[in-house]
Amino acid sequence: MTEKELIQLKKKIDNAEHEEQQLKGERKAILANLKEDFDCSTIEEAKETKKNLKKKYKKLVDRLETKLKGIEKEYLPDEES
């Protein structure tokens, strides 16, 4: 390897190390946000929380749609829903 190639390789390594540190910082910030906002300590806990929140959201939407249909039938009986 030439000196020029070694210098280029060193720059690539330095850039990769810098990017790794940035990603670690971002990961730490994301985990801190998850802990603060959703009381999750890991990505796995966040995935499970997301899954549970989606289920709750779906149930709420279903209940709302059912209630709206009931209101439509009661107050708009002549219109088709």
C-alpha cells in the first residue's frame, strides 16, 4: 500500500468512527425520548407499546364508528348510510 492509500484509508476509518459516534448519540437520544414519552427502556418495549397502542386506537375507532352509525340511524333515518 502506498502512503497516499494509507492516508485515504485512515480518513475513511476516521469518518466511520465519527459516524458511529453520531449514531450512538442519536440512539441514546431516541431511547431517552422513549423512556420519557412512553416509559420504554428498550426498542423491544417500544415495539410492544406501539402494538398495544395500535390495538387501543383500533378499538376506539371501531367504537366511534358504531356510535356514529347509531346516531345516523336515529337522526337521519331517511338517508342511506
